[in-house]
Amino acid sequence: MSDKKISTAVIKRLPRYYRYLGELLENDIVRISSNELSQRMGVTASQIRQDLNNFGGFGQQGYGYNVNHLYKEIAKILGLENHYSVIIIGSGNLGQALANYTDFEKRGFVVKGLFDVNPRLVGISVRGMDVQDMDQLKDFVVENNIDIAILTVPKTKAPAIANDLCEWGIRGIWNFAPVDLQISNFDVVVENVHLSESLMTLSYRIKDSY
């Protein structure tokens, strides 16, 4: 499996499978067929089987999927058995909202620090952590072996900050700045998130439904 190239589309569906399986576990459902799962998720049973076959299948003919086993296996595939140290750069409304989202820690993403350049934000407490000045960022990243940085900064600032983070040994960047970060000189994974694009997609779908 390690030599097999998995498509981005399949990878993006895995967290959704994980979420639905978690809901099944909360409702004490022990097993489920691909047909039953497809009805819940709005994905064809064939698609589910194809996606999971990329990683070994996990199902048994005539039985379906053991929900708990599949949930744990997808967690392993997604790397959720690991724990990641996270910082948030940009501690305005969005940064604070992300810091206060406790479900991240349940998935192994532990926020260790928040940073900002705004003197009105530096020093305020968010979930028991004081927002630190950007001057302290390098030492904090290096000394605390930070894995992931979340960026909620202006697009003009994001590329330079991202480059510095890469030089300091960051492993991944979750970028909310309205710019596509391209990291080519470092072995760093970037996930660009554009909230406005999602909202515009919603707008199109509403308009198209009239």
C-alpha cells in the first residue's frame, strides 16, 4: 500500500467516513453494510468499496464492516493515533475561535501557543494561554518541537511567515490566509483553506435552485 498513489479525492473523503463511523459508534451500531453506509452518507456503495479497497478493503462478504474496527483503521490511515503540537498565528476572531474548538484535541491536535503582532491582542488569555508577540515565535517553535502552524493572517504576510516556519522545522501548515501558499524548497505539507470560496459555492447553489 505504501507504494500506491492514493488520489486526493479519496483522501478528502476519509475524514467524512471517519465522522460518520464515529456517529455510528455513538449509537451503538456494531456493523454496517456499504449499502447502509451509502444511504447515510449520500455516496454510492460502489464508491465506498472502491475507496476502502485502496487500503485493504476491511469488509467481509455477507457481514459488511465492523464499525469499530473500520473506525480505528481509518484513524490510523489519517495518522490520528499520533499527537501533534500546534500553534496559531493570527489571534483575531478566527484564530481565537479555532483555539477554542476543543474537538481538535480529541483528534490529537493540541494547541500549544497563539501569536499576533497586534499589541491589543498580545497578552490576552485564550483557553488559558496568553497570546504571545511574534518576536517570540522562532524560539517557541524550536523549543517546543511544533508540528503544525495554523495561519489566520493577511495574505500579504502569509508567504514570509510560512517560509520562516519551514526554516524552523515546522512539518505542516493549515493556511486560512486568502492566498495559495506554495512551498517547494521544504518538505512541508500545506493545506490551503478558503472560507470565502466555500461561501461563494453556497451562493451559486442557492441561486441555481431558484
